[in-house]
Amino acid sequence: MIDKKILEMEEIGVLLEKYPFVEDFLKNNLIDVSGHRNSKLKTFFETLSEDHLEERAIDPDELTEGMVSYINQMVEFLGLEDNSIDKITIFPGKNKLGEIENFEAFDISKGEIICIVGPTGSGKSRLLADIEWTAQGDTPTKRTVHVNGRPADKANRFSSGNRLVAQLSQNMNFVMDLTVFEFLQLHAQSRMVENEEEVIEKIIAKSNELAGEKFSPDTPITSLSGGQSRALMIADTAILSTSPIILIDEIENAGIDRKKALELLVGEEKIVLMATHDPILALMGDKRIVIKNGGISKIMNVTQEEKSILSRLEEMDKVMQGMRQKLRYGETISLDKLD
């Protein structure tokens, strides 16, 4: 967050480059900074005569304080605050039986994939929710979540614009009457992306790498299949979202290339936590959290033996994916293709 002292000593050109919306604020307050881009804001105000200030009803101190408030509100609304996170730490709470969870503290670092496994209804989604809201002992599990070694501040916990976490749920339904391009353009503009079309092209290309069936920029988003919608949102989240933590609920049901989806998210230096029943996804992670009776009962490292099993499972999965493609396009499945 910016304060008055920092703002006054900022060069006007740097200020406008960092916060382009400030130009509208200045115009609305009858301030013309043309030819003063290399001047500091405080110095610029000192060049204005008393008559000039009085004629336009300008009070430099009040205007600067108003600008500070405006910038901070816009930064929060647009989610432009620096959300860099190196790690999150989960401290134990209680399971449904009131028993203390079986671990002391668990660090999850940037670039790691953590899988959350357990029976249906065991509490996997509750753990994702605790992480999403950076719980401070104020959820049913009484867990605590720290960010970079500290409790999360209120701005990050309760702000709608400055979210640390992006969650990809099982059901993703669009209701807006927009094309894929128009939808991504709105998101890119809200993030004030400079190379807008280049970013949109990259997101669509990555989406089509993940989806079972490709779609074009002019495809209405309401006509996307479940797999296409999930592919689009994963690519959008990886490339355009400022949220450093990604929570995924059962990606195996999305009809997309799961391995490429995880590689894309981790490649963008996100922390990825994923609730899953899929053994392939569980073994793709670095660690897995086992949930039982609503609590964390075990935290496991993926072993070398499991990694060797993963390669065999992936080969089997390729066969299944090939069969799905044949079914989609009306081809016959034959026994000789199973060997």
C-alpha cells in the first residue's frame, strides 16, 4: 500500500506508468502535469502559484491524501498488490471427533504440488476452504494458516480484489453472453495488461493443449463443454491471475490433460493444492495429505517406488485416452491396440 510520503517523492512519470488510472484522477481535479513527468509530485505542486491553486480550489495536501486513498482503493479493487508468496504453513486443528490433528506444522513452498486424498466426505474441501480463507482458528477445524511465516492480514483475508487464492471448483458454468476472446479481454483489461492480445492468444493456445476438443476465440463461452471450460479457466488462472495459490477440486473429472495442466500451473510459480481420488494425480504431487474424520491424519512424501509406478500408470492412461478419442470420433476399438 502506498502512503503520502512515498507518493510525494515519486516521479510523476513513474507514478503514471505504475498506476495509469491516476491520470484520470489528476484530470478530474484540473491538474495538468504535461511536461512535468520527470518532476516529483511534491516538487510539481511547489511550482504552482498561489493564484493558480486558488483559482482551481486546489489544496496540495488534501489532494495528495485523496490521491493516496484513490490509488490504494484501485489497487485493492484490481488486485494489483504484490502477492508474492514463498510458502504457506498449516498448523493443526481438530478432526470431527475433537482430536488434535497428527502433525506439528506443515510448510508448502512455491512450485510444489500437494495432493489431498481421502474418502468422499472426509473433509478434503474443508481443508481447501481453510487455506482459501487463511484460517486463524476461526473455522470449524480450528486450523491456522500462515503466509510467509506470518498470520495473513485482513486485507488479504477479506478483500474481494486482492485474493491470495484462486479456486477451481468441480462445476464451472458460464452465464455471460460473450465469446472466449471477449471474456479474456475483460479479464486482461481489469489487470491492465499491456500486451493484451498476445496474452489472450497464449491463454487460448494453452487451453487447447489441455482440452480434449479445441475451441476458437470466437466460440461463445456458454457453449463450451465442461472440459473446455475447465481448460480455459486453468490457463487463465495460470497466466493472468495474480493469485499465487491455486486450489483444485477433483481435476480428474474435467476431461482435460491433467499432467499438462499441473505443469502449466507450477511453471507459473504457483503453489498448487489439489483434492483428488486419481492415483495418477496423487503420484504426480510432491507430497500428499491424507484426510480422515475431517482431520489431517497423515502427511506423506511420494516415494521413488511410487514414481516408478507412476510411469506405468501414465502408459495405461494413454491407452484409455486413445480409446476415448476413438469413441469421440466414431472409430472402432480393437483388441490389438491394447498390447
